[in-house]
Amino acid sequence: MATGGEAPKEESGAEPAKQGNRLVASKSPYLLQHAYNPVDWYPWGEEAFEKARRENKIIFLSVGYSTCHWCHVMEHESFENPDTAAFLNEHFVSIKLDREERPDIDKIYMKFLLMTKGSGGWPMNVWLTPDLVPLVAGTYFPHKPQYGMHSFIVVLKTIAKKWNADKEFLLTTGSSMLSTILESQSAAEVSFKEGSAIDKLSEAINIHKQRFDETYGGFGSEPKFPEVPRINFLFHAYLVTKDVDVLDMVIETLNQIGKGGINDHIFGGFARYATTEDWHNVHFEKMLYDQGQLMGAFANAYKVSRDETFLGYGDKIYKYLVKDLSHPMGGFYAGEDADSLPTHEDKVKVEGAFYAWTWDEIQAAVQDQAQRFDDITAERAFEIYAYHYDLKPPGNVKASSDPHGHLTGKNILIIRGSEEDTCANFKLEADKLKKLLATTNDILHVLREQRPRPHLDTKIICAWNGLVLSGLCKLANCYSANREQYMQTAEKLLDFLRKEMYDPERKRLIRSCYGVAVGDETLEKNEPQIDGFLDDYAFLIKGLLDYYKATLDVDVLHWAKELQETQDTLFWDDQNGAYFFSQQDAPNIIMRYKEDHDGAEPCGNSVSAGNLVLLAHYYDESAYIQKAGKLLNFFADVSPFGHALPEMLSALLMYENGLDLVAVVGPDSPDTQRFVEICRKFYIPSMIIVHVDPSNPEEVLNHRLQKKFKMVGGKTTVYICHERACRMPVTDPQQLEDNLVAYFFSKRD
């Protein structure tokens, strides 16, 4: 086995240090987790491919990420097992890949997995020819037969035997599937006609109504993911149709997510997904992309409903990000693990150890801080808290949802009723309940901080930070008391992205860089550097557009335009339309792929479609609209369109129905800012805001609007226009607010 170093030596009398493999030089936290496995791991690269070709061996590609629970399970069961490692080393060339670092590779082989198995996930294990053609794929394989699955070693032996005995069959099967994937990258034979957006909208709404869980919210059965692109689409669908049932679905879903065990009620932040239909038991990893998107979704919910509960959820996400995921220079880390040590003395990590509680632990914590509950006894305070969060003496987690038994006797906080129910049950005033819950959560948070923390993935990913930038700006535009904090954090993040994740000479984004810990300013980068992929550009451009809406900082809008030009150069398919995920000259990838599904994150083409429509109107450039049309038509045969690509359907609605320009004409003054603030408080995805400053006629955005829009009577004046047709100008703030309600939120005849 090639070596790259030794693990740190243990105290005298302990086992000798393990020998490191080729992964020890990696920056990726995930690869470093496997750097001392007995498996002879290679990183993705020519050294591994050359060995496979030279020795005529199958490549075993194992893909995951550092906060993935089932990745850890498979490592402990199989990759740390000497016998399994020996078989892998003899018969395969084994490659470890961080999906977050190289999503281009992950997405290609995930498509193969989905086509062959019908479902996917991580760890993703794929067997490839030396020329990188996929042969067989799966996800988690147990060390011993269970869950109706063969053991991993049996799978390995079967594939090795088949390769030696009937190589041609494997090659033919793999090549056939690859050809199918390649065919899917051709242009659609159909295109959208006028009126297609409304037809697709009606179809999508019907599907979502059929799949809606009327008891617990969300769509379909467990496992349940937040699916924020779907949530945002439904907000947009309500705005277009005024169908109250659509609004009820999305508000109820966000209510259930907010009350569920997927929410870290004690401090903030949301887990990746729930394993039960009621959002109670969860896989506890917290991913940055969820936090960024959910901040925006809760902001949208507040703007539509004016229910401050949603602002509270968003604010707790913000506090979690700043405390537990932030790099001192302004970027945010990728996420936290699901698993951790139950105590500092334990040696084996278990899922949920950091987040779950026994009845006695919470009861003792409340008793110990009895003085903090003023005129309520500790016994009464605990009774109220236990009722509100559905705590049970034997634990509240069903054994059927806890296959490893890690949560036996434990409680995951969940709100089965409401604050109103708890107040009524205990004859409490609402303010007293809020204070009691906040006090108890703070007590438990302090205690929890003494537990061993889950692993922190200190990778800083450009695309996901773009999602956070959007979320911060949308939350700030709700104009809560914390707006200034949100915008300061957004400005710091923007500065970080410009300085650390952008190469100004090449005008290229950088996919990722690496911190060490919260509070540590150390920052490392890959050598060679990994350039940004489609999502990095699309998500950051979207973040910049949202930042512009929150600040009217024209320089940021210009950077968004510059990045869009680079994205067009690197990823656009001139022949068929739409964007490839990777660059044309990307090394060691078997094909350039276009993703056609909005999942936990929207796909890059969906976000890009919306970006192009917005930029077209900001800069009055028809080329952007033409490009958006070609992009949308590439995916026109995806069916059902609005279910598979809800974010893209939102873009199609804007493309076909047009945007709403709000031109605020006046100097940079408090009056002008007041008008802009009113516009920002509304959820109107088709709205773009432009400040026309008569004192700055040379600014490019102002230049084309100066002649059209003038101040009336020397006052700041607002024009609301749809596709160049403008309504009467407004100079009174209350009139503007009334008009926005009438134009966008009143039911149409």
C-alpha cells in the first residue's frame, strides 16, 4: 500500500499508529476520515485510472461526504475491516470521492444509479471500467446480510467473479446505460408554446394537491425532506392563482417542519431530513444548503402570512449559522455530522447523541436552575416544558424508527400542539410561556455545549454560501429588529466570496476552500485549485441579485452580470441550449451532464433560468431572454415538469408572464428608502426594484430610465410597470402599500 504518513501516536501501551494511505494529503474532511483505513484508497485522478488500465481491474468508486451517517456506518463495518480491505486491494482499484468537492462526478454516476435502481443516496458505491464506464451501482451495503440485502463482501466477490468470467456482458450493460444517459442530454423534441406556463402550473398544482400529507404536511411519505424549491414554487403558484388551498399546503408544511423534531428547538438550525412522516425522528446532520434555503422560505412565509413564528424560525437558523458554522472571515462551513460521542469517555459515536435527551436529564436541569423561573416552581416549569415538547419518561422515539437503538429511552423535542394549546392547558399567558420555553432551552443549550460536539465539516462551498447570501437578504427584507445584523453578516459573506472564492484575473469562481474550526482564521485551498461548477455560478448570481434587492448596491449587480457572462462562456451548450454542469475541458469525466431535477437543492439550470430573466430586465438586454427561452425549451419534455423542476417552473412563469418593475425615482434620502422598504416587505418573485437617482444620471441602470421616469411635484415617486406598461405614479407611501396589495394579493375575477 502506498503511504502518506502515520496517524498521531497514541499514549504508551496503546495500539501502534495506523499507516496512512494516499488520502492523507487531501484537504477534504471526508477523504481525511478515510486516510487511515486499511483500504488502499486513491483520490480521483490519473494515478488510479492508470493502475486500473495497467492491471485490467475494475475501479471501485465510493462517494460520500463527511457528515453522512450511513457513510460512517459503512466505513466502520467494511472499510475498517482488514479482511474486506484485503479483498478490495487485491481485486479492485479503490477510489474515495467527496461529493461536495466534486459534484460533477457525483451527479453523473448518481444518474446511473437512479436509472438502474430507481433510488439513490450516499454512500454511493459504483463499479467502473478502467475507462470510467459504470457497470454496477448501489448505496449502503451491510457487512453482514440484513435489511434484505447481501453483505458487502458477497457483492464484491460476485462482481470480481463476473469481471473475470463474463467481462463482455458487464461492458455491454454499462455501455448501454451510458448511451441512454447521453441521449438524455440532447435537446427536447418539443418546445413550450404560448400559454404553456399556465398549463404546466395547473398540472403541478394538481400533483402537489394529490401528494400533500394533510395530517403532517409535506408531500409523499417518509423519509421527508424540506424540499425548499418545492415550497418556494408553491408560494409563487399561490401568488399567480390566488388558490388558497395552495397557500394552506405550503404554510402547513412549514408549520409542521418548524414544530417537528427536524428543528433543533433548543438552539436553532434544521436537520437534513425526517425518517418519520410526522417530522419527528430525523437524521441529525445539519447541512448549510438547508439552512440558507429555509431562511428564505420562512421569510417568504412571513411576508405572505405576517405570522411572526416564521421570523422566529429564520432568526434561530441565523444564530446557529453565526455561532456554529461560521469562519471568522465571513464564509460558512458545509455542515455538522449526525453522529457524536455520547460522553467524553466513550469511544464509539452514535447518531443523535448530541441532540436527544432522557426525561431525567431535562428534569434535573430544570431543578438545578429553579431560580430562573421566577414565580413558577421548577416542578411546574418542567411539567409545562415536557407537555409542550411531548417528552415521555421512557422516551418518545418509536423503536421502529430507530434501527440501531441509539435513541432508546431518549426524547427528541417536537411540538404536537401549539403555544395556544399549552397556554390553555396550564392557564398561562402567552408571554409567560414564551419566557419559560426560552429559559429552559437556554439551560439545556448550556448543558449540551458540554457534550462532545458532532464533527464539523470545515469545507466552505461557493454554491452553498450563495444560498446563504440569498437567505440572509430575504430574511433582512422582512424588516424585523435584526435586519442590521443580517445585512452585516451578508456584507461580510459577500466580501469573503469576492476575496477568497473568486479569481479576478481569470474571472473564475473557486469551488471550495477549507477552514479548521469556528473561531480559527486558518484558510486552506486545493492544489491544484478546483474551479467552480454551474451551481457555484448560478447560486451565487442568485445571491447577488437578492443582495442587490436588499441594498440597491449597483456594483453587486454588475458583478452578477460579469459572473453570468463567465457562466455562459464555460457551461452553455451552443448546440442544444441549457448549461452543462462542468466545463468543456474538465479532466477525467466521462461526459458533460445536465441535471433535470430540483431536489434538496435546486438544479443549476433552474436557478439560471430565473437569473437570466431578471438580468434581462435589469439591463434591458434581449440576449438574456433569448437564452432563457432556449434553456427552458431544452427541458420542455421533462414530465411532470412542475413536479420534477418546480424552481424552473417559477422561472417559466416569469419568462412567459413578464416581470414587474418598481422604479423609485428620487435622491438617496430617507423618503426614498421608505418607499423601497415597503416594496421589499412583500413576497413578489417577479418584482425588480430600481432606484432612479436624478443626481446620478450616468449610472448605466439609471441612464435608460432617466427619460422615462420623473419625480412628481419634487417628491420621491414610485412607478409600477408590467412589461413596459406603467400604472399611475405614486408619491404617498400608504398609497404604494395599498396598491401593492391590490395589484398582487387581491383575488382576480
